[in-house]
Amino acid sequence: MAAGKPLQRTPLYEVHRELGARMVEFGGWEMPLQYSGVVQEHLAVRQAVGLFDVSHMGEIEIRGPEALTLAEYVTTNQVSRLTVGQAQYSALLYQHGGFVDDLLVHKVSDDHYFLCVNAANQEKDYQHISSLNRFRAEVIFAGPRYAQLALQGPRALDTLRKLTPLDVAAIAYYYFVDGEVCGVAARIARTGYTGEDGFELYLAPEAAPQVFRGLLGAGQEFGIRPCGLGARNTLRLEARMALYGHEIDATIRPPEAELSWIVKMNKGEFVGRAALERLAATGVRRKLAGFEMRGPGIARDGYPVYVDGRPAGWVTSGGPAPYLNKNVGLCFLPVECAEVGRRIQVGIRGRLVEAEIVRTPFYKRSKPS
Amino acid sequence: MYPEEFKYTREHEWVKVDGDVGVAGLTFHAQQALGDIVYVELPKPGTRVEQGKPLGTVESVKAVSEIYAPVSGEVIEVNEALAQAPELVNRDPHGEAWLVKIRLSAPEELASLLTAAQYGELVAEES
């Protein structure tokens, strides 16, 4: 980012300081890295409930009679499949098939789509979508209008239902409802980035401190913890969710990142489609694989990966998986080297340490009974 | 907080010297700044280390950091317990979680290290 550009702060900055958070720069924002500790926060989300300030995330709205046409054209998943109140994971691609960003598309009404995009990409995404808007749809940069909180974990539902008259249990996974939390208007989505059940709440920035404190109070009996970006990253890695700049970026195309499932080639024309057709014809040469360390050492982002001692790829995300008590990672490898059970080596400070390709996600929650 | 009988580096290591052997570790402040420590990599006994040069690495959940040798000499013993229980560094950084014992080759180097009071000031400035 541009030197000297001041870091942005969320409306919860003062609350984080009060709670003793250690702050860190992320994507141009000053965000909580951790409060009590990454491991404790990680385990709270797996076993109870955790609360994250993710107000740095961007929001973009597409509105008007041609909103669907534009949304369908710029994203890869099939927007026309959404019913009102439903969300989907999707991607914005360049014409060459690389990622502009990944995102969530929410259908608010037939002429209103609400997109949640990555913090550091929101301006780029807005420019990208606007530049492709030959349909006279209205594209609105809405980031400053929303704070976002993520309430995640097996007790997220129990926590949230104390603070809203809405039947939040009735909101199905990847659906959302516009309602109230703590008496404040909020968009309540059953989505998340942790591999657990939970909710993401979009609300007015000025209401964020009240709702954040309300949720911490309501969750106290369940062992709620405020959680920072440290735990957000270890949780998403265990659940094998992509992070822009790591598993996906402008040089990576969806089939390589094992994200073909969010690309609907049969839906008609969309940006990147022709490039993906050409890629399908030639075949994918590299793909993302999950691994567990077998030797002593922790793989970190950017470390080289070897097969039979020869350079073969790189670690996109790596580190400890606190719930599994293992050291894991994701890496790009030639397709022929990426099968489960294959031994690979990770270059850790000049030393080759053994690892093994394993099935992902590393962690999958058991379905609620 | 910071024992008087230790000497400290600006990089947050401590050393306690007894005769010609120094026991070295990470300071309370270092472990606090690192957060949950999940891995410690140390040299084998017999390795020669030089003051201010890398001695090993310590990894938290989030990041990798170098450990620097507080004094020059030969590593004569390594705390094997840390391989299985790196979290000891968070729990008892000035005691049970010592890292290595070094036979000093240049005891005069100790004069360049910080006293407990000086180190305490450094930490206060940093936080």
C-alpha cells in the first residue's frame, strides 16, 4: 500500500484497546491480532463461541433492474440460482481467468445484490465491477456504511438468540435475514470463515460497539472470547478456506485453487469464461494440495516445496492447526504430484523437512444432530 | 520481573553466568510479544555461537523469530524438554524454559549486555 497512508480504524477500535487487544496492520487497517492468545481464541471458536470484528471487510451493492445481469456477468457462480435471502460464495475474475477477489453474493431482492469482499481489495473490486458495468446497473461502494461482526462457534446460535426476537435458528446455512440485534437493525447471515456454525452481522458503524459488547455479555455463560485476526487465520486454514494473496490472486485460476465448484460454466457469458474454457482444453498443470508436516518444523507462507528433492511448488499458507495439534499447510504442486499420501518436503530455513499430502479440509465439524 | 543476576540483550535474550558457563533464555517480554509459542529450534551441543548472531529460532502460532546468542562460545547443553513442550517458554521463560548452556569463549562480552534495570527501561520504552 501507499507509504504514509494512515491506517483505517474500525468503529470498534476503542473497544479493542479496552479489551487489551494487540493491534496489527492488515490490508491498510489497524485490526486486533489477538486478545487472550491465538490458541485460546481458536479453541473458543471450535468448542464454544468467538466474536470477531471484521468491519474492515468491504461491501459493494449492485442495484437496479439490471443488477442481476451485471452480477451474473462479473461473478463466476450462478447468481440467478439465488432466492431472496440467500447467499453464495463466488469470485471476481479478470478476462485472463485470474482472481480479482473472492466474495459472498447476497440476494436482497430481485434488483438488489449485496457483495461482501476482502478489505484490501474493496476499491479494486469496485473499480473492476464499475468498469464492466455496461448494463446501467447502479454500483455502490458501501464499505463505510457497514460494520461487520462474525459470531462463530457451536454456541453462536445460543448467544445470538438471546439478543434478537428473530427466530435465528430458522436461518439456514448461507441464508440471511434483515432483522435486529440488541434493538439495532442488522443483516444477519448464517455464514462464516472458520469452519464452524455461526453468523456474520452487517450493521451501522455507530451501532457496532453496543452490539459487540452485547454479544460478549450474552455469550459469557457459554465461554465467549473476542477473537483477532490471528485466530481467524488459523481457523480458516484448518477449514481449508482460501485467503486472497495466498491461495488465490491474479495469477491463480479457479481450477488450480480447487474452486471450480464456484464457477458455473453453463450460466452464460461472464468475465473470465473464455480463459477458463481454454484452460479446460489444455488441462490444469498445478493445483492446491493440503499437507501435514511429518518431520519437525512448521511450514510458513512462501516456503518452497520439493518432491523427491526437486523444487516443485510453494506453501501458500502454513502454520500450526491449534485444534488438531498438527502443523499443516496448503501448497501449489504439479497436478501429478498432488495425490493424497504423496511424500513431499518443505524447505525450512535451508533444510528439507518431510511432509505428506493429506485430504482436506484438515478440520470438518460434525453435523449438528 | 527481571532477575538481577541475569544480563540481557536488546533482542530480548537473557544469560546467567556461573563460572565459565552461561545459561541463556528468552525474556518474559519476548514470550509475551511472541504469543503462543509452538516450536523452538536450537543448535546441537558442540555448535560454536557468536554473540549477536543467530542461535536458533522460536515460532509462535503466527510468526517465526530469530534467537540471538547473548554471548560467544560453545553450546554444551540444550534444553531437550522444549522439543516436546515449547509452551514452557510462555509459562516459565526465566526458569524451566532455559534454552542452552554456553561455555563462554569471551567473558569480556558480558560488559556489553544490559543490567536488569536497563532492560526494564528498554521494555518500558517499547511497550
